[in-house]
Amino acid sequence: MGVPHGTVQITTAGEIVDGGGSVVASPEFDDKVGQINYQHVSVTLGDGSNPFGDPWQEGIPGSWRFGRSGYPYGWNPNDQ
């Protein structure tokens, strides 16, 4: 089951691992911006474990998304 579009759920890598799951770096090429997102991860939960909180409406401005001008964590299209 995924997270519904427009919402986020929060936990930590430690809580996932403590529950028997894993968090693995999984860089992903983003066709929209032609760059690799090195902050992408693959999450596998342990059996019967769900450390995520309740879903809530995402409050991240669209300009802060990966590959957009306001992205605060590294690559910025204006840096090219």
C-alpha cells in the first residue's frame, strides 16, 4: 500500500529497522528534470510493523520538490 497522493506519513529509519524492516538508498532518475534524485529510498516494513503516523495533508510548496527552483537539498536547475 502506498501513501495517497497529496499526503505524507512520518517515521524514522530507526523505527522501521527496529520493527524488522529496512531502508535502502535507491537513487532514482527523474525524467521530468533529467537528473538523479540521490535522496530516494526504498522502504520495506517488517512483518506486522507499521511505524508510520496517520496521513496528513502535505504542506510542501510545489517549488520545493526535487528538480524545481526552490528545492532546498542540493541540485537546483538554476545551478546548471
